[in-house]
Amino acid sequence: MTKKNILEINNLSVSVDKENIIKNLNLRINSGEIHAIMGKNGSGKSTLAKVIAGHPNYKINNGSIYLTEENITNKEADKRAHKGIFLGFQYPVEIPGVSNLDFLRLSYNSIKKANKQKELDPLSFYELVHKKAFAINMKTDFLNRNVNEGFSGGEKKKNEILQMSLLDSKIFLLDEIDSGLDIDALKDISLTINQLKTDNNCLLIITHYQKFLDYIKPDYIHIMDKGEIIYTGNSEIAKKIDSYGYDSIIKEYK
Ligand code: ADP
Ligand code: MG
């Protein structure tokens, strides 16, 4: 299996309100790879994920972002989603008055439509989503409730994983999807994420937890500090962080 370049970030600098948040960052992720980003609070991890997904609040001052060799640096967020970028949130939003099933079908069909593929009618979609929910061990009564309304933290995260499993994206950006989960839910979600990873897509996960990395087994771990990637290594670095904290690692590598 030859690896394809899915995400390539070159010399990226980003600011918000004239404050530089990402500084000269380079990152390359190939198909079949799992990358993790770790770093202290405020180091710019979520900003990076949002900038990759095309969040309009951030100003790109320098550098470029490529998705499967297409320059997407100035593309709108919805175009990027259509092209295969999925961003999962640390705090999934509740959408009162919109049923989960309708929401999932809308996001599924809008991507199909943009790619000139077949959209699904409500009944066919219902069949598909049932299969997917079953595969990730999720109860289907979630589907008839409003999006995330009254869901527990773990249920919201599972709902995101369900959406992720429907969308068949090229890159999944998961920002602290593990936070607030109990050990069992963490394990369930990790197993599902591992199933969704294929030779044709890739994952970028942001996490603080060694336990999550034990399940997901990233190929590369990047340490971010003050908007820069200061170190790239393997699982050894996560163990070191677990034992000694970020400060000693930052001092050693910066
Ligand atoms: P992390 O996810 O690593 O904890 P963030 O990317 O959320 O860090 O934030 C990095 C820095 O950028 C922080 O200092 C944060 O306050 C600042 N920042 C991020 N987004 C905004 C924004 N929309 N407005 C102002 N400051 C922001
Ligand atoms: Mg964050």
C-alpha cells in the first residue's frame, strides 16, 4: 500500500486580534497514519484544528495548507468538509428542535451532493444509520432525540463518533474527544476510532491522556508549545509527559 499525502502544512502562521497563535508550523500526515498532538493548555492545539477545518475567525498570515495535494489555505469551511475534513469538538453543541436523525442525514447528504454522489431518502438513511449505530454499540433511541439535547458527556461523544462513521472523511481531527469520559466509554470510543481508520484516511488527535494513546496507538506524537511544534516522537514521549509533566519536556527540547 503506497502512502498518499493527505495533509500538508507549510510554515503556517496564524493570528487572532493581531496576536500570533500559531508560529511557523509544519506538519505532514500520510494516509494510514495516526498523529497525536499534546501540549499545555493554551499552546494552540485547538486553534490548529480549527484552522485546518477553515474556521473564519483566524487570520492566516503566512504559509499554506494542502489536502490531498490541493491548496485549501483560503477555502471556506463547508468546502473543506465536502472535500473530506471532519472536526470533532471537545464540547459538542446541543441543537434544540432538530432531531438527531435529520441532522445526521442533512450532513450526510450535503457531502454526497457536493461530491455529485447519491443522496439518501429518509428510509434508506434510517437503515444505514441503524447499521452504523449498531456497529459502535450505540442505542438507536438517540436518533429520535434532538441533537445532543440532554445527552451525557459520553453520549455526546458517541454521537460524534456516529457522525464520523457516516461521513467517510479523509482526515478526522479529534479535539480532546476523550475528555470527561469514564474508562469504559473511553475504551468503546477508542475501539470505534480504530475501526474507522483505514489505509485511505488519517487521524489527528489532540489529547492529554496516556490511556487514550494506549488504545489508539499513534504513529507520531507532536508536542506543541506557544504555537510551535517543538518535538515529534513516538509513544515514549507521552510516557515521559505522564511522569514528568510538560514543563520538563519543553525545557529539554526547546
Ligand atoms: P489549546 O487548545 O492548546 O488549549 P487554544 O488553541 O485554544 O489552546 O488557544 C491558544 C491561544 O490562543 C490561547 O492563548 C487562547 O486564549 C488564544 N485564542 C484562541 N482562540 C482565540 C480567539 N477566538 N480569540 C482570542 N484568543 C484566542
Ligand atoms: Mg484546546
